[in-house]
Amino acid sequence: MSFALEAEGLTKTYGAVRALDDLSLKIPAGGVFGVLGPNGAGKSTLFRIAMGLVRPSSGVARLSGAPAGHASSLRRVGAMIETPRYPPYLTARDALKMLALESGARDVDIDGWLDRVGLTHAADRKTSTFSVGMKQRLGLAAVFFTRPSLAILDEPTSGMDPAGIQEIRELIRRLAAEEGVTIILASHQLDEVRRVCDRVAILSKGKLVAEGPVETLTGQKPALRLVAAPVAQVLELLGDQGRADGPDAVLATIERHEAPALIRALVGAGVDIHEARWREADLESAYLDILQAKEPADAR
Amino acid sequence: MLADAFAAERFRLLRDRGALFWGVVFAPAAGLVLSIGGELFARRLMKGAPVIPVDLVGRMVKALAGGASPITGLFVLILAAAVLAGDYRWETWRLLTPRNGRANLLLAKLATAGVAVAASLLLYALLAAVGGLFSAATSGSPFTAYHGEALSDLAGAFAISWLQLMVLVALAAVVGVVTRSTMGALVVGLVFAFAQSIVASQLREPTWKALAIPAFSGDLLKTALLMPHSVTDDPVPWAAALAVLLAWAIGLSAAALALFQRQDLTRE
């Protein structure tokens, strides 16, 4: 298995503060990987070490097998560390052109990328006049326009309104699918992580406290909640895949693609279906449980 | 690659109109305005004074030789601070560092500042010639030939002033990296420029201590080049003076590079 990012015994101290504490983590290549944790958990420090902005106090970090921060490892990586900032005198188009020159990318379709992130109308506006959301979108274009194999996105929706968050989330999902890039995403938006990420790592006080697929961490798979009558008949049809959820509802633990066939079967069997809705895995509860379980352990 | 970083820095500076105006254009343009204004004023005060022939090359050499004064140093420092420490101010290192090597990024900035300083000096010379043409056109002064080796004097004055200004640029690089501040780079550079100029003006003999001051070495080289008969009969230690200027510029650049490569960019 190849890894997009590997950390082995990674420690970073700033004076008395230990931002990363002997962190070991392997993030597999492919898909979207979420890094969660409260403020000060070490997410940004991990990314800054990966991108060569900060040197570790001890331990090793590797990007796609090459030493992190080294020019050879950064060539195929795009990163947006915290809210992107740009020299205020540059327009959006100039900012991308400057970054393309810096990367040695000669054949970048700058206008095409501005269009993809919805900034064509602001291409010739100075970035100093941009809203946070516009800066984030320009930052995403700057991450993806050199066609990296790995993209590191640190809080890509921080400081944005709900509509902006939704927009950026869709954009990330679309770019990940269209460009086939491994994405490592840090976010406080647990709903965003649950919707976008395949696997998740949770950091606390610079240490890894949990890691795995979202479903494993939440302890439950997404389930189809059916309000139907008679419930007993639905439960009988579902067998092990069904369980009652109140007097008139059933939770069907099935894959998404199985839903249409199940509904057809239930209707064919004479069941009245009043409502069918997916209940997503509750990452927020799992996240808080994991962190709370970690706190007493630390206190001891 | 260094060439990529240099192309990006050049592109960026050309878009930074504030830094370009103050760092490259303002001082030569102000010099031209003051020269023309002063000449018109003097002509009005001294009506009937004899017409002085205009030496275009002489004016250009003088402008180039004076291009490393502390006042012009101030404007070069504005440019150097913007180019070398701007990414701390704008917190944009995190945008650049993952795209190119740190050494390339800083060397490209030094090279870009060097090109801008050269452009500013050339503008000084060009506008000094424009001032001479204005003077000749408005006063009817005849032109006169330059008494000296025009090409070597022009090139020599340009090279020495450029090297003196590059010492300030390299100092701005070190201070910019250490303080992570454009203002720090500007203020420390300015204090250094004025202090060395004042100290150098008090010294006469080219001792090692005196030569160690870049302003003294630069002025000594220019005097030896442009007024070879005005200096003492003793041979001028031009090689030592040149070595001092080079050592300052290269040493400070190397220090900036070493510090930057080891620096944690935690906020920027």
C-alpha cells in the first residue's frame, strides 16, 4: 500500500508548548482523508511540517515516500494552509500566474481554473477586495491548477457562511472526483468531514487518538429509516438488516444502491411506505466521545 | 528552479506599483525635478551670468556616482523591504514555500531587487542626461566633451554604486528574515546607511578599519576612478575596497539565506 503522508514519531515543540507529541500516522493514497481535532490539536503543525514550512523537533514526515518539505516531494503536492492570503496588489489572475511561474508550470489554463472555481467575474479584481469565501475559492484553484497527486486542505471553509461552506464542499468533492487527487482535509466542520471523507484521523494535544473509516469510528453505517406499516412485515422482510426505530419506523442497514430494490420489494409486498430517509452516521457524537474518553486518560 | 522563482518575483514586482514607484522611479525623478528647478531658480537669481557648457556624460557619471547616497539608499530600502520582507507582512510565505526551494525563493528576491536597483541607477543616469538636454535647450548652453574615459567611468560608477546599494539590500534581507517585518528591514537599513555615511565622512586614511565600512570603500573606489589625481600619492587599495564591498554583500546575503532556510514559518 502506498501512503500519501507518513509521520513517524513526529514531535514539534514551540518553547514549552508541544504542538505534536510523538505522532505516528499513515494516510493512504487515494480518496479523501479527514484530520479532525480541537484547536491546538496539531493539525496545522502537521501540515506545515509536511509542506516544509516548519521543521520537526524530532521524527520524520514523508510525502509519497519522499522527505516532507523537500522539493522532490512538493512537486506533486498542492496545499492550502489555513485561510489563503495573497499579495494585496495582485489580481486573482495575477496571483495564479505568479504561482504558476513559481511552480514552473508552463501550460496552466488560468482562466479555465478561475471559471471552475466561479471567479471569472472577479479575475481582474485585486485579491485585497475579496471576501473570505472568494479567497478560499482562489486558494482551491491554486491548489489544483498544477494538477497535483496530493492536495492538503487545512480548514478550507473556515470563516465562511453556510452557503459558502456548501459551495466549497461541493467544489472539493467535484475536484477530487474529476482530478483523481488524494485529498487530506482538516476541518472543524464535522458534517463536512462526514460528507466528504472516506477515512478520518482524530488528533488531540498533538497525539493520534483514533483513526479509521468514518463508519468504523461512528460505530454505525448510514441506515435507511423507513416509516412504514405494518412494521412487523418490514422487519420480517429485512431480517438481520432491519431493526425497529420507534413504534412506526424501521432502520434498514443497507447500502445506498440497494434502496430502490428494497422499496420496490416492500411496495410489492403490500407495505405502505410513508417516508424513506437516510440517517447518516453521527460523527459528531463519536468525535466528542473519543475526545472525552481521551481526556480522563490524560488526566490520569 | 531558481529561474522559475526569479520569473515569479519579477512578475510580482512589476505588479507592485507602490514598490516600483518609490524604489525605482521616485528618487531619479525627484532628482530631475530638483535639478531643473534649481537651475531655473539660479538662472533667475543670476541674470547675465556666463553660460556654462553642458557635459552630458559628466552629468550621467555624477548621477551614477551619487546614486548610493543615504537618501537614495532610503528609497532602495523601501523596495528591498517590500521584495524581501513583504511575504512576512502579507503572510504569503505559505503560498510560495511549498512551490519552490527556500534558497531559490530568497535568491530570486535578492536577484530581483538587484535588477530593480540597477534599473533605478540607469534611470538616474538617463534623467541626468535629460536634465542636461533641458538645460542646453532652455539656456542655449553649448555641449562639451567629457574629460575622461566615458565608458569606463560610467560603467565603474554604476558598478560601485550598485554594489554599495546591494549591501543595503542584503542587510534588508537579513533584518527582514530576523524581524519578519518590512518596517524592521527599512529602519535598520536606514540607520546603517546614515551611520556608515557619517562615520566614513570623518575618516581620511584608508586603514583596514576605515575600509571595513562599505561607504568608505565605495567612496574611495569612486574617487580613485573619477578623480585619480585628488587622492594621495600612495597607491589606492582598490582591490581591498572592492573585496570589502563584495564581502559585505555576499556575507549578508549568505547569512539571510542560512537564517531563512532554518526558519520556522509558523504564521506566515
